[in-house]
Amino acid sequence: MTFADLHHGRGALLLPNAWDVASALAFVDAGHPAVGTTSLGVSASHGHPDGARGGRERTRDLVRALRTLPVHVSADIEDGFDGDPARVAAYVDELGVAGINIEDSTSETLIEPVAHASKIAEIKATCGDAVFVNARVDTFWLGQDATIEHTLERARHYVGAGADGVFVPGAFDPETIVALASGFDVPLNVLPQPGLSVAELSELGVRRVSSGSLPYRAALAAAVTAVDCVRAGTSPEAIAYAEVQRLTRSYAP
């Protein structure tokens, strides 16, 4: 199945987001047919804030390292790390991934939808159907123009430019999700929703659930907890050393 096909199955695609090779290997070993990257995880693990175009080279290096994996790879490229549509399209073409996620905000401020649509159109003109373009709408995420009407208006700009899917992080209540899913004819992507399983989100019309930065943030919390357990003389839950060795020995860069 192609990466696009995975968005049209019986249930929503659960896409785990990795921040390095080891986390991607763990997700592949768990049986996921595709792995994405997380811009927060990639940037923060190298000391940079998310959304400030600091992860361009790190993202490129990571996806190059992941291209040998036996799964589809999708890259989170923030706003494309550039304002020029041609340079964004050239960057995506260079990545050689099955999909990308590109957001319509820069430094936590929404950009004009026409400008974002131009990036999407250029990517599709350059890469065609080889790359699944997931257009992220940041209205709810940033609390800017955070209404269904404004969100759908932006989403339709991007679909008209060739977007293969629409990602709306920050849309949590079922009524909003249903309205968004029925507002355009491409797959809707959301983040994990408290109290709703992937199966329940599928029933609401969602076709993809991205874990986003949650695994990375959970790993940071687990790391602190592990050290606290050492102080208390207890043992935290952890993957065995031998298991990590097995995963990395199976990796062929």
C-alpha cells in the first residue's frame, strides 16, 4: 500500500512521530506501517525551539537516515523552513520521503492562506503524487481565527492547491471534528484526543491520528522519573538493554 492508501483504510491511520533513529526503530518494531517525524522533538533534542526554522538540516539528516526503513516516512517540515515556494519545493524533493506535513504559521503567527497555498502548489508541481502533502491549519492550535468557518476557509485554499490531507491540531471536541471532516473531501488528520480512542475518532470522520510531540514529551518525563526511581531505590519501566541492541543491530543505514 502507498502512504496515501493508508489514509483510506477501514480505520484511521495511527502515525507515530519519531525524533531520532532509535525512536523510529521502536515504532517500526511495534508494527506501524508508517513513521513521521516531530518538529518539536527534532528541534528540542538539539537545543532549538519548535517553529523557528531551526530544524531544517536536522530534519533532512534524520529522514535520510530513516529512508532505509521498511515503512513509509513522513517529514514534519514546520512551514517549509522558508517563505519562498520554489525553495520549499526543492527541499521537499531533496528529502525523498513519502509524505510531508507543512503548517500555515511561522514563529507562532498565521501566514496568509494564499501564501501557504502557493507552497503547496509548488510542492505538488515538483513532486507530484510521489509525496502526500498534509496541510496543517494552525487556527485552533494558536488560538488565531479559531473558528470552524475560518479553519475550513483556509483548508479549502490548500485542498484547491493540491493538498492530499488536512491536519487541524487543537480541535478537540467531537462536534468540531465532525464539522471539519465533512467540510472538505480529503482525509482529516488530528492529534490524540483525551477520552477518544483512534476507533472512536474514525467514527467521527478522522482518517489519520498523529501522535505529534507526545511520545517525545512522554520520553522526557519518563527520563526524569527514571532518575527519581534511582534516588528512591526502585526500578522504572524500561526497554531492556538487549532489546535496544537488537533494534540497532537490525538497522542498516
